[in-house]
Amino acid sequence: MTPGARAAAAIAVLERVLAGQAAEVALVQWGRASRFAGSGDRAMVRDIVFAALRCRASFAALGAGLTGRGLVLGWARATGQEALFDGAGHAPAPPGPTEAGAAPEGAAALDCPDWLEPLLRASLGADFAPVMQALQRRAPVFLRVNLARVTREAAQAELAAEGVETVAHGLAASALEVVSGARKVQATAAYREGRVELQDAASQAVVEMLPLADGMAVLDLCAGGGGKTLAMAGRARLRLVAHDAEPRRMADLPARAGRAGVAVQRTDRPERAGPYDLVLADVPCSGSGSWRRDPEGKWALTAERLAALREVQAGIMDRAAGMLGPGGVLGYATCSLLEAENGAQVAAFLERHPGWRLEAARRFTPLEGGDGFFGAILRRGEGR
């Protein structure tokens, strides 16, 4: 495919996304219908589509319309590639007189939904604009080294031998940032045999906050795919239990745990396996810290959805507290930048639960390299 044909393909995919189809589904369907497209073509079309979704408001302004064509035209102008719109072969037609576009202003320039701007400004303070600019860019690729099986340095050397270059990242002792060869990671022996896993550096840092020790009974209450479950296993010898409200999300966990040499008990009734020494509640949230990876979520979030999420978060925290004995630890985590989901939730929990105390809390933002995350460590007093 020519570069112009790739741009045209991205336009077609984005039209489906704007009509309500998930980006991943639209890309898969386009790929299946376009057998002529090579792996490089598919990767480039994907990159254009996700760049356009991350920068939907600013590209729509530059491209004179919130359409597939407008978004890709905006992308082309932002990246100095407007010449791709020349109409040659399968390339998009040249811009018409109504497609001059304009420089984005205000929240649109930062690709921040209008209604969220005051909430994010209040939450981030002086970091608001830099953080939003960071979220306009593609996320780095990070690996977590399974330190129970290999050192970070040995993992780097092994990966380098298979064409994956990495550098150690300061957010977590287990974190490596992939600087070249990212598409080769899952084919490496280190990945296949559980010595490294794909996991954001800030996500790893949240797990490092947890006061884990050999012999503890630990529940990952909102386990999802099990990334944090396995990260905890890499730090100590634990009796690990994993639960998720949607068990299908844990479908890959047994295979991943097997690669890592870890035993994890999955359950749909976590109370039965308690009490626990530590419960990690990585709760459903707005995902505002990970909008680089899920840009669709940024534009789909509503005030009503945020309010509903906050109710769910509070309920999960209360449930977790009931499964901890005296001196037990609740690890609360979100991939959110919003104070309403972070510090405000912790404060409300402490009001509802006398006898608990906050031992540590930290917010991570993309300015530190990883995704936006929040972690808090809450401990129950010795009395019930």
C-alpha cells in the first residue's frame, strides 16, 4: 500500500468507529477484508487510527470536521503530511475550499473533553496542561521482569539477544522500557517462559507500594487479566487468590501464571477463602490515566458514568474491608487522574470506617513516564 492508500484506509476505519464500532473491531474487520495489506500496512493504519482518537478534538479542528476524513486530514496536517491527500491512486482527494481547518483552541488544543477540563485542572494543578499533552502521544511499551526468576540485568541481556532493546526505568525495580523491537516481545523466550510480562511501569510501582511478605494470604479483588496478581507473586511467596466481577477477564490468568511458575486460586466467592492479610482493590475507574492506550474511553466518559463508577469504587472498598482481619491491609488503586476517584475516595472510606488509617498514598502521572495511576495503603487497627 502507498502512504496515501494507508491514509484512505484509516479514514474508512475511523468512519466505522465514529458510527459506534470499537476501534479494535473495526481494524480487525478492515484487515480481514484487505488481504493485500502487509503487516507494515496494518501497523501504520492502526497507528493513524489511534493517533486520531487520542487527538480527536484537535485533529477535527485542523481537518475541518469530526469525520474520518477530517480526523485523518487533521493528522496529516499535524504531522506535515498533507501531501498524502493528492487523489493519486487510492489516496484521499485533495482538500476542498471548505476544508481549510483552523488551529484548535482551549480544551480542544489539549484534547480534553470540555466537561472534564475543570475537574482535571483541579486535580492536576500546574501539571494539567503538560499531562494532557503527554496523553496526546503514544504510550511507551514497558515490561515487568519476574524478579523471582531472573534479575533485571539478565532479562535485558536475554531480550537484547532476540532483538528487543530495553532500558531500566526508575518507576519500579522490575520495570524495563522497550526502546526498539516492541513487536518482537511476545515471540521471545523470556516472554514465553514467564521471565517478563507486558505491564506499565506505574502499574508496577503501585504493586511495589504494597507491604508484601512471604506467607501472606493475598486477594486481588479486581484481578482482570491478572497483571498485578503476577506482579505481587514476583515480590513474595504468597497464597494468592484472584477474583473479578466478570470472570471471563481472568481467562488467560492460568496460562500466564503457569508461564511464571506461580500458583493462583481463582474464585467467584472470595469471602470464602478469607480472611486475608492484604486485599488489593484495583477498582473500575474512568481510566483517565491510561487514555493514551484507550483513547475511546476519554470521549465516551460522561458525568453520569463517573458518578456510577464512584459508587462502585466505594462499594468495592467496603467489601474489601470486610475480608481483612485486625492489622490487615487494603491496597486501593485506580488508573485515574481525578481526585474524585483517588484521594476523595480514600477520605470517604476513612470516614465510614473508624479504626482504619492511611499509611501511604501516591499519584503517578504520565510526566513520570508511565500511565496515570493512584495507589493508597490503608490499614485496619488491631481491634475489630
